[in-house]
Amino acid sequence: MATDRASPRVVIAEDEAIIRLDLRELLEEEGYDVVGETGRGDEAVELVRDLVPDLVILDVKMPGLDGLSAARHIASERLAAVLILTAFSQRDLIERARDAGALAYLVKPFQKSELIPAIELAMARHAELTSLERHVDDLEQRLEARKLIDRAKGRLMTEHGYDEQAAWRFIQTRAMSERVKIADIARRVVDGDLAP
């Protein structure tokens, strides 16, 4: 049984209606919330954009857009975890699925005992990737702020005769008194909009 606080939301994209029905029943028995279904890859991408599920299950062979192309769109936008479902297990297809952004892969026919771990793995990998991306974004912002502060200190030192400690103190004191971020003050100093 899925143990998240809210039931994980799933979109199923499988062109065989009977398999879609089986998947829906298996998922609902396990506490997943199937929020959308389609038999077309192009519709799957739109459903995922509109419904924002936690996971999308994509069959490889579908009309409109194959599952690998749909996976590529969904994964590149980090819209949802992607699980690829296929009747084929050739190594090159598995590699293409991985390269398209699939986080788990399941070969038909499958058992519930295989489906649930594959889903949990895909969702865990997706959560890990999005967390890492947020961390990288945060580090990049901090690095940019650091560079900006160093440029501002340099300008204060060059143009106003401050030493590094006095330049830092000026920026820090101004940020506290105006209740803004230090990087905002640094940007104003660098742009020439603020001087002692």
C-alpha cells in the first residue's frame, strides 16, 4: 500500500483498453489515485501538464506520439515520474527509455508484485532529481550573490577607499537598515545607484 500522506496521483497512457483497466484496478487497490487515462502519447503529455500527477505510466507503442517521445517531453519539463511499460525487453529499448527520462521500466505481462516496486522506485528517483535540481539552483543563486557582493566590495574599495572589511560592513549595515537582501544592496552598489 502506498504510504504517502496523500494518495499518489497517476496518469495511465496505454493504447490497449484492457491493460489500462487492469492497471487502474491494481493501482486503486494499492491506494493510488488514477486521475487520467489515454491511449495516445500526445494526449498523455497534455494530461500530465493539465493534471500534474506524481507518476505517468507510458506504453512504448501508442498512436499520436510513442511512449519514449512522450517520456522525453514529460521528463525534460520534470512534470512527473515516468514509468515505461512495454512488451519488449531488448537492451537498446531499455537504454532509449532511460535516455528519454524513464525512471523505471516494466515488461508486460507483469505482476502487481513487480508493478508497485517499479512505481515506488520511479517516484523516489523523481523526488531525488527534483530535490537535487532545487539544491543546484540554490547553490547557483548563492554563487551569483557571492560574486555580486565581491564586485560591490571591490567598487567600494577602489572608488571610496574602503578596506575589504569596511566595504562588507557598509553593504551589510545598509541591507539590515533597509531590510533587504545583501545581494540587493550589492547590486545597487555595482550598478552605481548606491554609494556611501
